[in-house]
Amino acid sequence: MVGPSRRMGGRLARRPRGTIMTRRLGALCALAVLAGIAADARGEGGAGKRRRPLPPEYGRVLLGEAGQGRMAPVAFDHWLHRARYTCRLCHVDIGFAMKAGATGIKPADNEAGYFCGACHDGKRTVDGRRIFEACGAGGERQACQRCHAVGLPVKPGTDFAAFARGLPRGRFGNGIDWEKAELDGQLKLVDELEGISIKRQSLTAQKDFALSPKLAGMPEIIFSHAKHTVWSGCEGCHPDIFVGVKRGATRYTMVEIFEGKYCGACHTSVAFPTLDCQRCHTRLVK
Amino acid sequence: MRRIHLAAAALCALALVAFPARGMKLPIPHEYGRVVLDAGASRAGLPPVAFDHWRHRARFTCRLCHVDVGFAMAAGATQVTAAGNQAGFHCGACHDGKRRLWGQVIFAACAGTAPPAGGGACRRCHAQPDPARLEKEFAAFARELPRDRFGGVDWEKAEGTGKITPSDFLEGVSIRREPLKNRKEITLQSKGTWMSDVLFSHPKHAVWNGCEVCHPEIYPAAAGGARASMLAITGGESCGACHDKVAFPLVDCEKCHVKPVQ
Amino acid sequence: MALLLCAAAWTGAAWPGRATAAAPGRPAAASPEGKPAGTPAWRAEFDDVCGRTQDAMAIPSDELKRLVARADALLPAVERLEPTQRKVFLRRLQACRNLFQFVLDTREGA
């Protein structure tokens, strides 16, 4: 059966309304049926927005695996340590990797004065207090639970709220502007550890430079070496994270960065997250 | 023609009744946008919280809660806890018993160490929703507001005409940033020849979401990332992260498929 | 001749990672002690070489090449350390050697 407009011979700029409506109705119903089946099968799904880690949780690295008879994993929170030490000290001098599980820390390593044991040896002091020993103390479970505490009702030694109170507020992450805290002199970062670090001169930082985004309208990124080397030195990034030897040769894409490559090696998990676009995209191009 | 229409209508009715798909349910205005929060309530012996978006979204942008405060966008994903609320996170960011908004003190969420017998003050949120009361409250709330096809509030119009002025800043929580201007309107071609193309408007969405609600978690790629089938959308992907759960329902096809049929 | 060629190959190539082939024919460094107390010869050499990373950008290219060569020469000694020390110092040596090489590559590429 054809509608009246078709019979009117030759005046067909559009399909007859009737056919469009029928098809839409059909499509809507088919979609409803399929969506019903799909939704029931999938449950509460969809990509959506994940839970953002709370300020005290941001920068948490889980070391070790849970399991029967095993020691509870360690939930290492960066915020306490990064207020006192540079990233370089731990990740270059002491030799921690930047991915959970990649370092391969064993209790024997700590007992020998490496990795956690480089500071947590029961002898070194900070602020006049003795730093507790890691993986020593005769292997008493209670002492181990000071760090091996995931899933156990262990109260953290430092209250995050009290810790963060005096520090400049930052957007996302720990809610602390670490950069400003360091610039203002609120943090006295230690970059050297006796017996571990090599005595060296201070770094002459490279100049800032601009990176142009692909997306028109996004402000340019002003990358500051000075701001980064304060925390990371050179070896923290080169060449493991930033391999490119010619400026402008490597095309960094945001997708790769969000996945943890390049800037994302730090700026998704410990340093301020890439969610804060304007932190890097600072210079509007006229 | 008539028989086809009848058959299509019957199939539709059957589909919408037999399959209570989240994707294509006809929304009940005072229940639309409800999220049931039960990360720990049942375990503590309290009824789960039935959070109705409509109360909050007249006062606050989506960005304020979902970016600045940090709520996830799926029931149970945020893992709201009483301890977290008391520490000033999640609900506790506003519901702290001290913050004043529009001349009123906002009641504290999860005050005290344990829920009192019978629930006490906890019952303000931890209670089974009373449909009759909610319907009345919604009617009073939405009296002056423009409505959509299904009786719910047309939030876009409400904001556009100034009937509501959602706040995008929470003192002590939000940090202002220079806004990134994106006036791009993107045409998404519809696969079906009988459906018009979708015109996605950045300005319309940025009013509620800023950039960070969608980018990068929902849309990581700069270009071409928005291609998702309607089926995927009804499953909560892409546009479906908001539309259909809280923002206007997907059943309202012409709200998005606005470009004329070629 | 073979030794010189091998050395040249080592200095020119990027360090392939943990699973390295033994450096051919280089004179072995002094045997290390198990504990960090005292300063064994390899450690002194390590400190001397890897203590220059902060100035890498200011070091002339032939000096950088010498530093890379010295780092490569340390490799056998580090590989012979006890497991914990080996784990730590292999990583640190790799980082410092690769940084010097990186700076060299940057200069050649620019």
C-alpha cells in the first residue's frame, strides 16, 4: 500500500511521512527490546565516571598480593614521603621502580638496608624521631602490620587532615598544591641520603618550552624543566619515560598520556592528575 | 498502513512493559534520576539511601558533585561511607552541619558514631522513599519550571531561561580555573536513514559539566571518539553515561536527533 | 682489534636492559664486599661516574662517551654482586649510563 503523496506522481522530495513514522516506531520498539535484553544481561554497566580516589588515597600503591597465609599487602601512600623527600631520592638513588610490583622488594632487601630499609633501618632519624625498622624486629607479626595492613584494622600513624591543613590547597589528587608548597618553602625536600646517594652538584635546569596541542582552541602547554627537576632530577624521566632526543619529534597524544605513558607515568597516579587540564594547558594562543 | 501501525504500537507496548530496560523505560518524573546508594548502609542495619537528583541539580552543576566533590556516576561505585562523610568527603562536603547555603544550615550527614535505635536522624536519608510524599514535593518543586514531554523538568530550558541558576563553586572544595572555551557543535551522523543526524552542542553541555565530567573518562580521544551505537548508549556508554539515568531520557529522540532529514 | 670493536659497539648501542650479554673481554673490577660499609673499588667508580648526572647537559661529548664506557665497564662487577645489591645497582647503573647516552643522542639528533 502506498501513501497519497506517492500517487501524486513525481513530487517526492522526501519519503512519505507515514513510512518514516512506521520505521521510527519499529526502530524504537526494536531498540527497546534489544536494550531490555542487553541491559538485563549486562546489569548496571557502562563506562561512566569511576570513583575518584579521595585525597588521602591518591598516590596509593599496593605492594604485594593478598592470599591465604600470606602477609597482608602494603598500601604505600605517597603523600607522607613526598612532603620530605624528592621523587629522585627514592626512584633514582634508592632505586624504586615506578610501577607496583616492578621493584621486587623482598624482606631480605629491607633488612640489608636497601629499598624501604634504606631509611627504615631503626637507626636513621627524621625530625628527631627514630625511623622504625622495616622487615626486622625478629619477624614479629605485630611489627610487620605497621605496613602490611591492607584489610586489617590498623590506624594510620599520621592523620591526613591534620597533615594537609597547613599546606596550600590544590585541585584533585591529594588536594595539596605540592608545587606551591615547595616554592613557598613549606617543604624542605631532602634530595640526598647518606651512604646511598652520591654527592653531587646542583642541577642547572633547562629552559621552559611550549608544546602545541593538536586540538584547536586548547591553550598551549608550557613545559618547565625547572619545575620538574626540583623533584625528579634528570634520570627520573630520561630516557625511560621520554626517549625522544629531538625536540618536537615525538608526537604525544592525550590518549597515551591518560593511559600512563609520557607525562602520564606520574600525572595519573602520584603527581597532580591530568584531569586538571588547565594546570598544563596554560597559555592561550591568540 | 493501519495494520502495520497497530502492530508496531502493540510491539512497542509489549516491549516497554515486558522488558523494563533501563534504557527505554518511560520515566516517572519524581523518580527519574534516582540512585540507590548501598555501599555500606545495609551492613550497618540501615535502609539504603534513595538519592533523587532533581533536588540537587536545580542548585548545583553536575560538575560540582561529579568532579569537584568526586562522586562516581554509577550506583555503588563511589563507596560513600559514614566515616568519609564525617571527614568532609562526598555527601559530607556540603552536609556537615555547618555550611550555609541560601541562608540555611545544611544538615550533617552521618553525624555520630553509630546509627541510633530506630534510625534517628539517619532516617532523613536512609529511608524507604514515600511515593505519595515525593510526588507532592516534586510537584511543588517543579511548579514554576518548564516541563518536558514526560512531565519531568526540562532542565536545559530551566537554566536557559534563568529559572534556576545552578552553582558551580563550593567554597573550600572547588578551585577556580580559567574556563576553556569550546563552542564546537558536532554533527554525529545517524546510521538509520529515517533518523535525523544528532547535533551535539559543546556549549549546552559545558554549562552543566565543564570539561572534566566527560573528558577524559567518558571521551578520551580528541576526535572521532563519540561513535557509539544506540545499543551501547542504552547500556550506559558514551552519551548513556548521563542520558537516560539522570539527564533527559533517551526515549525523547528528537532532543538529540534535531538535524533535518536529508 | 676485536676488543676495540666490541667496546665501540657497546658505547654506540642503547643498553638493552636487564638481560644483558656479558661485556666481552673487559678487565674485571675488584670483587665487592657484601655490606655497604667501607668503599669497595666498584662503588667508588660507580659514585664517580654516576655522580655526574646532574651536569650531564654541560659535559662535553667526548667526556660523556668516556663516562658511558666507564659505566659499561662496571657492568660485570655489578652483575657479580649478591642478589640485593645486584638488583639495586644494576638499575642505578642502567639509569645513569642511559642518561649520558641520551644526552649524547640529543646532541647528535639536534
